[in-house]
Amino acid sequence: MPENEYAAPSPARCCMPSGGGGAEPPPPPAPSRRAGVGADGMVELPGGEFLMGAEDAEGFPADGEGPVRAVRVAPFRIDAYAVSNDRFERFVADTGHVTDAERLGWSYVFAGFLPGALRRDSPRPERTPWWCAVSGAAWNRPEGPGSALDGRGDHPVVHVSWFDAAAYAAWAGRRLPTEAEWEYAARGGLEQQRYPWGDELDPGGEFRCNIWRGTFPTRNTAEDGHRGTAPVDAFAPNGFGLYNVSGNVWEWCADAWSEHGPEKVIRGGSHMCHASYCNRYRVAARSANTPDSSSGHAGFRCVQDIRGAADEPPRDTPRSLFKGRP
């Protein structure tokens, strides 16, 4: 493990490697007549005021997890599940969308998922050498050339950038969640609990999320049943009926990480998160990456406005919270 990885990590260096080549956002896809805009697969939430953030002893103050503050969100709908490979495939078939990873010709794959030759020959980031920049890796070739989605249609789509996620959301008549909406939904009605189900990671010995079990990054015991991604409906849902808001894949949010810089917020942690290194599968944890970056552990879910909602929807987290932030 790189030395001092816990010491005020920059958002792009924590958990999720960055680097997409400074891509410009693609033009939004033309609306599709086949795009579903209803509530199918979505949960309708009443909104209201909740306590956002945490001042957790296990947290990372440099990430801006605190202070705890009251935030109000308008009623909205949110996907109960992260967008799956099957759903993303329908979007691509309908629009011809080319993802950033496909356009750039590579994406990041965990070294442990690769055959020896590909693992040996692929470049690695200096600070996170367990990632390989694999030529040909993309959403439909998650481990690069020769890999496929067989048996993973119900797994979350990965190797998608923020731009790709936003394009899908526009096609579906939806949008990416604000950070406040995401956390409100992920908490599932609980107040100031560490996880969507409470304060204990594995209550009564029951696994509730797909994270790294064992010694990071050399040995994953997969005690929770999954070495890589899990199906989008794996494990029990939270109190609002949302699945896998902790672990499995990071989820892109609409918000910028700070007033300056291109990074976008990512939430929820992934199957690569471990307490010794990342520990960002806690519900208040946050990180970020550049919007053209992609990897094998980042996906998204969408939200939809409810027409006539009386409250003002939240947009960006109050900018005062970003003072002194990178």
C-alpha cells in the first residue's frame, strides 16, 4: 500500500483512479420514443429535512463529510437499483452512444481480475498500483479484450464516466441525483447512522453490502459472496427500498466537488473499499473524480423530479462548506 494513503488524499486519488484525457462533454442524445419516463423501477420519496453529513471518528474530515447540517430536499423519485448492464445496453442500442472509455480506448481494471500478460503489460498509476490502464476495457468488455458480460446482465454497468451517466439519464427522462438527494435516499429514513441499516457493519454476522473482505489489496476472501460486482438487487434494501447504496459500485452525483476544478462527486463506495484503506462505504462518506474518468467499480443510478413538488430542490451543497477545500 502506498505510504500515507490516509493523509488528506485528493479526491481523484482515493479509491478511484482518474484520467480520461480531458474529454469534452458529448452532445446530449436526441430524445428516444422508447425511453421510459415513468416510475417503473423507481422509489418515490417524500423529501423533507434531514441531517446531512457526519463527524464520525472513522471518517475523513478532509473530504468534507462534516459539519452535520440540516438540509431540505424536495420530493423526488430515485432508482431502487444502480443502472444495470442490461439497461445500459438498451440505451446504447437506442442511441448509438459511445462511452468515453470506448472513445479513448482504455479504462482502469483491478489488476487481480486480469490474466498475467495483460496485468504485466498494462500501465499502473503510481499511487494506486492495483489498477491497470487496460486498452480495450469498456462497459461491455469489463476486463478488456476477450472479456464479456456473460452472466452479468443484472450487475451494475461500470466503466462509465460522469458524461456517460448524464447521457443515459437524459435519454431515460431522468437526471443524476444531487449529493443531498443521494444521501437522503441512502440513509433510508435513519438519522445519523453510519450505514443505511444502522451503525454495525455486519449486524448479527449478516453481510449487508459488497465490499473488500480480507487484506487490501492482496487478498479478498469474498466472504460476502462477491469478489467483483454483485447483482444490483443483492443484499437487503434500506428503509426506503434502495439496494446497494453502500459498496458494490461508486455512484456518480450531479454536484461538482468544489467551486473550482472539474471533479464530480461520487458516493457509496464499492466492492474495492476496505476499512484499512478506503472506508468510504459509510453513508456520509464522499469522494470525487474527473467527469471523463472511468473504472471497473464506478456506476450510477438516476432520479426524477416530481412535478408540482412544493419545495425547492437542492442543487449544489452550500459553497461555504467548500472553503479551504482542494
